[in-house]
Amino acid sequence: MRRRQLLDIAAAGAALATLKTLGGCAPDGDGGPGQPPTTPEGEGASMQHIAMLVYPGFTALDLIGPQTTFSMLDNVKVHLVWKTLDPLTTDSGITLLPTTTFEACPEELAVLFVPGGVAGTIAVMKDAEVLDFLAARAETASYVTSVCTGSLVLGAAGLLRGYSATSHWAMREVLPLLGAERVDARYIEDRNRITGGGVTSGIDFGLRIAAKMRGEAAAQTAQLIMEYAPDPPYQAGTPESAPAAIVERLSALIAPDVAEARKAAEQARARW
């Protein structure tokens, strides 16, 4: 049985249970501000589009975690969007192909998503073409989202002004320069702005978005298919849990990048 068939079964069961409980009424909040209605599965359901920005030097796992989750949802088309269709190399050396261009990307989006990185991210924070594309698509996107330092790119496009947001722990200090309220969290939702923390938070993020789009049963099924049950060998995934010497050493190594990100944020603010 294919994974999408498994999700069909889960979604159908959840929908039936909801209808029995509510007497055929829609779930509370369905269709409210920033909350697009859960699209029914199966024949006749309208296609929803997710645009995931890709760019030279982004972090592959920021994208692959949520993209894997989204790929399990029916009636969803995921677009990997860049200026051209030329191959791109991520910061870990993986090469991938965009599937559409800025010009061809659908205008009506369920999700607009930006992954993070370091040098590559700082570069696109200064790229007017990228920022203009994000600002334009954000006007009609149901959810405007990011993982890791992708929130700095959203901020550079002026899309986090007045919103709470998070980022990779080492870069969160840049968020206030972009008009955002910094939150030290793995995941934060403020109206239709949803931002995830560093790298691996993309899987948590993807599952939460899947639940919003297709219900908790579909998200839980995707989690089970991926066997996502974190059990790391070390408790060193945050500055609070890692050994102090490691935090100090890594903070010193990344300090020049943080300084560059701050400069890029200041430049971006001059465009507003």
C-alpha cells in the first residue's frame, strides 16, 4: 500500500469521526482569518499549492524535512522555486533542481516557505528580486513560513514587522532589527506567520502545517510513516542543554556570520 493511500484512509476516518461528532458541521475555526479550510481528500478536491524557496547555499534539511511531509498529502503540489531552473548546490554539497521559476510560480498559495542557511541566506537577504517575489506572494498566501534563518529572509522582505518569530538560536538576535518580536522557541505561530527554529525543527514544523491543511490524523500518519520519534544520543541540541565550552566555541565561530546578518538586516530595512 502506497503512503498516500495510507493518508487517504486516515483522513477519511478523521473526517467521518468529525461529521458524527458535529452532526455534519465544519470544525471550529475552519475558514477563519489565516486559517484556510481543510481541503477534502479524494476526487473533486481543489489542488493547493506550496511554494518552497530554494537558493544557492541554503541548508538542505531545512527544506527536506517539511517537503517530505508535504509530499504525503493528497491534492497538494509542492513547487521548489528559484529564479531559473538551473541546478543549485546546498551548503552541504547536495545539488537539486528547482521545479519552477518566480515568474511561473502560482499566485495563490496555501503555504509560502523559506529555508535557512548561513552565507547563502545572507546573500538572498540582500537580493531585491528574491525579496520582491516573497513580498508579492505573501499578499495572497494563507501561511507565510520559514525554518531556521529563513525567518531572516522573510524579515528582510518586510514580512515579519509586528509579528512574533523565531530562528536558529545563534541568529535570533537579528530578528528585532527586522521589526519582529524575538521568541526563543522551536516553533512560533503568530496569525498566519509561522516560523520554526533551527534545521531539525523543520520536521515538527511540517507536521504542524500538515495538520492545519489535512487534520491531525493525516499529520500523525505522516509522522508514523517517517518513524519520527526523536531519541538523540546527546542532550546538546540547544545552548541551554549543550556543554558550556561547546556553546562558547561555536558562538565564537559563528560571530562573524551574525555580524554579516545584522548588516544585511540593516540594508534590508533601508528598502522599506
